[in-house]
Amino acid sequence: MSRNIATVNTYLDGFRNNDHEQILSCLTDDIEWTVFGAFHLTGKDAYDKAIDGPPELISPPHLEVVRMVEQGDVVMAELTGTVKRAAGGEMRMSMAEVFVMRDGKIAERRAWVIELKENDHR
């Protein structure tokens, strides 16, 4: 396993456990995080405040890696997941994640999160 993939796996484990310290240890100080259609932020302080997600969702999410590939300093991951809703029930989702790496840490994260409503593709 490459250093970059090991970092991404450590990062994802931090999200699964809502471990802010573990997550932040995987990031560069100037981290950029974009969830397309939702937000863009820069820096570890802003990142730390966004880790728990919106108040209508209860952390931590359950995340499963479908596949992960690496080319140069970019790791791409396809994930599926669920997260509990504060109002009850859960949200199922499919995600595509791009991690741009620098010196073994995540310098940029780009995410596409799609809520699944009916089955595995809707």
C-alpha cells in the first residue's frame, strides 16, 4: 500500500470514528475541501468546524470503500455510506472523492455526494 493510500485510509477511519485529531493529522495546513453543490472551505480550522456535518445529520457516518485508485499525487475513491438523521431514519449516499496529496498529506479534497432514495442507483 502506498503512503498516499495509507493516509486516505487513516483519514476515512477518522471520519468513521468522528476523530477530529486523526482527521486533521492527515491534512496540510492549507487544505481545501469542496463538496460540490454544498460548500468550499480552506484551512484546518474551517475544516475542523465542518467535520461533524450539518445539524440534521448525526456523526459519524458509516463509510465503505468500493474502490480506490492512485495516479501520481492523486487518490480517487468511490464510497457508499449511511448517516443517521436527527429527525429519525438514515440517509444513504454514494460518493466520489478526489484527494490531491502533498508530501503524504491531503492538500485538497473534492467530493460529490449523491443521496440515494430508492435503490443503489437512485
